[in-house]
Amino acid sequence: MLNKDLKLIYACNLVGSFGDGLYAYLLPYYITNSLNAGSVEVGILYAVMTLVAALTLLFAGTLADKYDRKKIMLAGWIAWLPAPIIFSFARNWFEMLPGMLLWGVWLGGPTGTAYIVSAADEKRVTLTFAMISSSWSLGYIFSPAFGGYLAGTVGMRTVFYLASTFYAIATLILLFIKSQKAKDYALPTSKEEYSFFQLLKTRKLLKLSVFFASMMFIIMMFRPFVPKFLAEVYGYGDFEIGVLGSISFFGSAVLAILLGKIGDKWRKAYALAASLLLCSLSLALLLLFGNLEILTITFFLTGGSYLTWSLLGAVVGPLAPESIRARWVSVPQTVTMFASFVAPYLGGVLYGISTYYPFTAAIIVALVLALVAFTMQDV
């Protein structure tokens, strides 16, 4: 199914995501309780990270079309290496900023997408993206619980050091993939006329950018408030919430394969619609049932909403000319990232009015977007 290079990328993502999961879930709690930061300061840190990510996607797309894509992907992991170390020495929330800036460097976004599209079997592009996406989910299944255990026994500094070690191992694994450069980059048509805003004028790319931005917007509007909802409405504690989070990542890994097969056997638009329907169904179950057994099924289905990024790559990547593939993909990724930057704020406003509002709004919009996906004729 996956060739040697794609298997190495899978292994790299699996190891790297495990390291990332050791502290990512705990970081807001750590910043609040250990560094005495308020919700505003935590919001500033995460806003900075998201903004850097949105800006580096465009930069990465340009670099990946001009230089060796393998080196750009390696640079992305190298940028992450010092971030946990910086976190470990921070004495207040402001000293976390350099680490958050580095953690926001997403050079691998469009670069990895372009690499995978060029290396994958063209008849199994959606499944390939789904499988590689599942490696991230698998890495996150157990690492938050393990990171929490280590934090409670040996302290967060050790957790940060261990995370950086896993980043280093992921970087070493990536060293063994083949180099890959965009074909025909030197052609005049591959350069000046394909800036971000000029590409955005392409009708199909604009339509897909708006669609994926809408999809990510509704997901990020409710996702930060799921643990809060479980605690405040159903009275669950940290352990139960953590277990349900792990189940959602497991569901993402399993459902990625199913949606990938749907996309390759029928149409990618059907995989998009199925992901949105799963999102809507899981949220409806969340609002209706607080029973832990039913919530187990609910959070398994929620995993389908974690696949937006991989589906974006599978849909947009093959449409792009090879010489500008990374820049082409960076356009909807950047638009999508900016959308996710704004969404949690609206979700917070709605949650403040009623704990049910962000989820109810997401159910309705997800159903509408699923219908739009079904009607897409050229995806």
C-alpha cells in the first residue's frame, strides 16, 4: 500500500505525534497552574502560535516548489525541537512566547502534502492521506495519559525533555526518505503569476478554500469546549475526559481508513460528506446522552471530524500542477488556518450564552456542508 518513503513518513509522524501528545494536552493547564497565567494570557499564546502557523504555510509552499521538499520537511521538525526545552525553562507565561513561535512553524503542511501526492499511487491518494493522517491519531492515543502520569510523578520538565527527544527521533527517521523536487519549476508559468492572491482567483481553488475553511471553522468552534461541557454538564472528571479523548483519536485512526476507501472507490466528495455527517451525528449524541457507554461510541464517531486536514490534501493536492503543487495546496491550508484562528472566540461567546449553543450550531452547519459536499460534481 505505502512505498518505502511513505512508510518512513508514517513512522516519523507516529513518533513525533507521540512526543507532541506528551505535553500538548497538558500545556494550557500547565501555563495556568504553574506559570500563574489567566485565560487571556493563555489565549494570547495560542493565538500567536496559530497566526505563525498560518503565515508559515504560505512560506513553506513557496520553498517546497523551489527546493528539495525533504529538506523543508526536515526544517519543520528541527524548528519544533527547541520548543519543549524553552517551555521547560519558562518562569512566566511571557517566557513561553519563543517556544510558541517555534511550535507554530508548520513547514511540513503544504510540503508534506505535495510530497505525498507525488509519491502515492494515484488510484489510492485519499486512502494514502487517510493512513498517514491516522499515524498522528495513533500517536496521540496513549501519550496524553502517559505525559500526565509523568508530570505527576517526575514533573513537567522531564515531560518536555522527553517530547523533544521524540521530535529528534522523528527528524532522524525522515532523513532516510528520498529527496523530491517539483518538476518544471524553472518554467516561466510556474513563478510570478502564481502568487497567493493570484492562485486564490482560480475558481475551483477559491471554492475549495471556502469549503474547507467553513468545515474547519465549525470544528474549531466547538472542539475546545468539549472537555468543559463534559465536566460542567455531565460531571465527569479529568480521567474520564482523558479516556474519551483517547477514544476519539482511536476513532480517527480507524475511520481514516474507511473514509479513505470511500474517497478512492467512489468520490472524494463522498468522503468529505461522510466526515461531516459523522461530526453532526456525534455532536447530537453528545447533547442527548451523558451515559459513559454511549459517550464511548460518540467519541469514536467524533474521530471522523479530525480528518479535515488529510481530506484537504487528498482533494486539493492532485488538482494542482506539479510545478506549483505546494503553493497551490498552501492556499486553502492558509485560509483554513485563519478561519480556525477566529472560530474559538465565537464558540466561547455562544458557550457563554448557553452550553448547548456552539454544538447545536455546529450540527446544523455540518449538515448543510455535508449536503454541499454531496452536490460537488468535480471532486
